Amino acid sequence: MELMVSERELVVPGTLLAKGKYSLGDGVTREGNEIFSTLLGLFYFDEGKKMVRVVPLEGKYLPKAGDTVIGRIDKVLPGKWLVDINSPYLASLDPKSALHDRIEDLSKVYDVGDLVFAKIDYVDEIYNASLFTKSMPYGKLRGGVLVEIRPTRVPRLIGKKGSMIYMIKQETKSKILVGQNGLVWVKGNSDMEGLIKKVIELIDNEAHISGLTDKMKEYLESEMKDFNS
């Protein structure tokens, strides 16, 4: 058994991924002893299940310098953090872009699984991104829930001059941070978090509808009457 590509490597249909008796996940096919990708996407290998799969690239965020994003710490290395920002590749966060003081154990600041709100500081020609979290409003996100939408729907969620997201915050009295990578962090009481998640998912699915802000306001007001009754 042999893997022919690396974890999270970008592959195209027909790419030889592995040889041997691996389990097959989505986006792959077997021909004899060889396993090939059937789509454009990122290669993943599940060590426990010995499974190979390809996650489609469609809908993935392509980072741009100056964007604000929400990411999840994927790895803590001796000299940096690697952060999943819903992009084809992991972003990197250097201690100099995150800390005012030197610290040896980086996991005491951000550990694997932690959510961070960050600014994209730099992007190279193949979309490897460097992040910045050193000053407010950036940093670790504690509690709350994470909602994922298509990155192309982010402008609709924000609304003209911020009208949609402002309305949702005002109606629900909750804190909401929107990443341009399609990840949205919501913090409020548990009932309100669930309701906001539904609203965000509705906006994701109905972005083409005109008058959407008014429609979402009516929906929120109707649902919140049940909370107060």
C-alpha cells in the first residue's frame, strides 16, 4: 500500500492517489490496484480507516490580503500555527503576528481546535496566506457557534452598507463576526444562536431574492414571539 500524493494536495480528475487496498471515500475510483481522483479537489487520508477521499474544491475560499477570516487551528508547530481558513491550503500564523511577547509553548496561546478571528496579511502566488491576530478585534473566539455559508454569499449576508448583518445583531442582541471565507461566528443565548443559524442558512439559500433583509426581519420577529410567549 502506497500513497502517491500528500495530505491536502490539490488534485485533478485522473490523478493517481494511491496503490493498494485502501478504503474508498468520496471523489475517488479504483482501477485494479490503483486509486484515482474523479474530481478537482483536495486529497485527504484517514489513517484510522485507511480511507482515501477527495473533497471538491468548488466553493472553497481563495484568500486575499486585507480580508478578515475565521479559522480553526489545525497544527501547532515549533515556530508557527497552521490554520484552516476554508481554503485549498492551510494558512500560517507567525508568533510575531500574534504576540507582543515571546513565548515558548505556542499551544498556551492557540491550541488545536481553537477558533480565531484574523486578518490576512499576505498571500503568495499559489494562495498560501499569512495571518495577523496581534491587535483588536482579532484573536481567539470563545464559546458561540460556527456557521458555514458559501463564500460568494458573504456580501448578501452583510447587506448594502452592512444593513443585513446590522439588522440581525439588533434584533437578536447577539454578537456576530463574519469571515469573508464563508465562516460566521455567532454568540448569544443558546436559543438565539440556533435561530441566527437558521437565518444565515436561509440567506445562503435565498440570496437571489429581492427584499431579503425585510423578509429576514419579519421571520426573526415572528420566531422571537415564540421565545417570549
